[in-house]
Amino acid sequence: MATDFQQYNQGYNVGVGGAVVRGRSILFVRRSSNYGRGNWQIPGGFVDRGETLDAAVVREVREEAGVEASVQGVLAVRTRWDDTNSTYVVFLMRPEHGDPAPGDEVDRAEYLTMSEIDELDQVPEINRAIAARALGVSRNLLYPAEVENPRGGEYRLFLG
């Protein structure tokens, strides 16, 4: 939704991306919303209030690509400053069920190999880098660890 993007772009935002790998392919979507229209990238979006980063990425992959996927670990973190302070956390994910189908804000969703990604016109460089790392041999993930939170609520720690 176009109005949702505006609500997040108020000084700082936190986003997530899901690098869903199946065999030698990674799930990519093509943006159909005004922001990034035509770009091929991993599914993802902004974190809502009241959800953890890993819950947000599971939701975004489901909403945008129709795939239920589970988090394996943190693959990458991007930080940026221009007119806002933006942090983007990329999770390596495993598909559990569902075939790719376009959902919110996208008009295509499919698993692509690295050579297929290289043939596409509109792929932001960050997404090429993420795909190469996710499909590569060495990933150096931060994995979820069980740690008690004495204050209650949802709590996640990812360790290398």
C-alpha cells in the first residue's frame, strides 16, 4: 500500500528481506507498487509495531509471494542514511510449503537461478549481492539461540 510506505518513512525505519532458497534457486518478486515498480528483488518490507524481525519476514514472504517459509538465520544487514536512517535485515529462509504466486505489491513471484537473475534488467545491486551470498557455499549466518527473557514477550537473539 502506498500510504503504508509513507508512515514508515518518518526519520528512521526497519525493514526485512527473505532470501528463500530452494535448491539452486532463490525466491524473487517483481514490484508493482509505485515505489520500485519493475524491480526484481527478494520479498520483504517494513516491520510492524508489535512484531519481531523474524516474524515480520515470515509475514512479508507470505504476503508478497504466497510461500510459507521458516527462518534459518541472519544472512546480511544493510544500514543507510540519506534523508532517513534505514536498517534492513536479510534472513536466509527455507520454503515449507506453497508455490510462488504474486501477492501484495508485486506482479510476479518465482524461484530464479543466479544466471536467470543476471539476465534481468531491473535488479538492484543489493539484491544481486544477497542472491549470490544466499546461493553460495559460504554464508556465515547468525543463528537463532534460545535465551530466556525475564521480562516476557517475544525475544530473539541471533548468534554466530
